[in-house]
Amino acid sequence: MYNEAVRKNHHNNMRLFFTPMFFAGNHSKYQELIVRDLCDRMQYPDSLSTVLVENESFSVSGIDNKGQGADFVHEEKNKLIKSFLPPGVPYSEVWQRVSRKCEELKSLKEMSIASYSSSVSCRPRLDNEELVMRREIRGYLMKSSLNVHSSMDGESLDPILHNIKQTGRDNYATYKAHLAESGQFGGVKLDPVFLTKIDRDEFSKIENKTKDEIRTIINTLISLMPDVSVQSLFRSLIPKPGKNKVVFVEFYSDVSNELQEQLANETIQDEAEQVIGV
């Protein structure tokens, strides 16, 4: 779809559609490419911008929605020429003759098979992938037992997957802000997007976090403890950065259990005070 949009000279529409998708997933290469391309285009002089827009794709057939990049046009031209060459390595004279008469040979070939083609049923071409995909999606949406959080094959999707486009836009804004501040492409932490609930659960496992991330979570949990003296105690026991990751995971478990106990005790105390009317 990306290539098709560029070949049809719909570059701006392509950017509006695909940019949120690139920044909603782990596509660091595409993220940098599309931002670099935008930066370059904004710095082009008007004359160069006009030339670029008018020559991003070419339509050999003359049909506007059947465009190609210049390299693909060249490849197809070579392919057509080679189809008229005899087997083996051609002599330079043969190559030159075929190259000069390529269009005439193509017309002759088309005329020769025209009558035959009209009498033979051909398999329908599926050039329009967009139309095929629409048919699949419409069939999925028309199911009477549709579950908005299930995929087309029945797999459970992440409950907030419907926010994927907005998450992509937010990540795009974060990426650009980081670029403006640091002058570097990439290196910024973006909000992840999960397709299935299993993906989110797997990502959320403490064992899959880095030591720095676990340390940050531990500090957050400690700050939530109602008992200030216990907060100070646990802060003094936080493992040093050089410790093994297993040590951080075990300490996280201890902090989490302590926080749950304190919150449970506080809840019981509040309920008791309400009963006795304090």
C-alpha cells in the first residue's frame, strides 16, 4: 500500500495514513526514514519541490493510477527487450536492433495474440489489493456474533487496541519533540501498542523488564506505602545497579507484597473506624 500510494503520486495522503502506523509499532527504521524525508522536503527550494512531486512516479500507460518509480520503469523496459532476444548471450548488433524496434515488436506481438486472447477465458487479476482487503473486512464486520475485541480468527485482542491511531500520533509528536530538543533521530521511548492481550501480559511481566525499569517500578511502589518508616527501610535496601537482574526481581516481589499488606491493613482499619463511628 505504501509503494502503491507513492506510485500514484499520493505522497501526502500516504504520509497521513501511514505515519501513525509506523509510530504505533516497533518500526524504528521506518520512523527515522519518514521523519528524515519530511525534514528534507521542508528544506527543498520551491523549484526542486515541484520537480520532485511531478517526477516521483511515471505512468508508461498514461493511466494516472498505474504509476511506477523510474527504476521500475527501467526494469520493465529491460524485461520487455529481453523477451525478444534469442536464447544465450546476444550479439551487440542483435541487442541494438531489438532495442530500437522494441515498440514495433511489442505492437506486433499484441496484434498476433489479440484474436487468441479474446477466445480464451483468463483468470481474473488481483491487482487491487485494497479491494480484496475491503471484501475480507466487510465479511468480518457482517458476522452476527461479532466480538469487538476478537480478531478475524477469533483470537482475543488487546482491549485498547482501538486507540492505535491516536497512540501513533502521540508517539509521532514525542519523536519530533525529542528530535527538536536533542537533534538526534531515535533514542526516545515510545508507548508500545499490543495486538493481543497475551502480548500485553507478556510485556508486563517483571522478568521482561530491564534493571533500570524494575528499579523505577520499585521506587514507585515504595512511594505508595502508607508507612513512612518502612519506606525509608526499603529505599536503603534497593539493590545496587551492579547486582544481578534476579536480585531486582526478588526485591520487587518483596516490595509488592509489603505494599499489598500495608494497603490491606489500612483498608481494614478504615472499615473498623466506620463501624465504631470514629
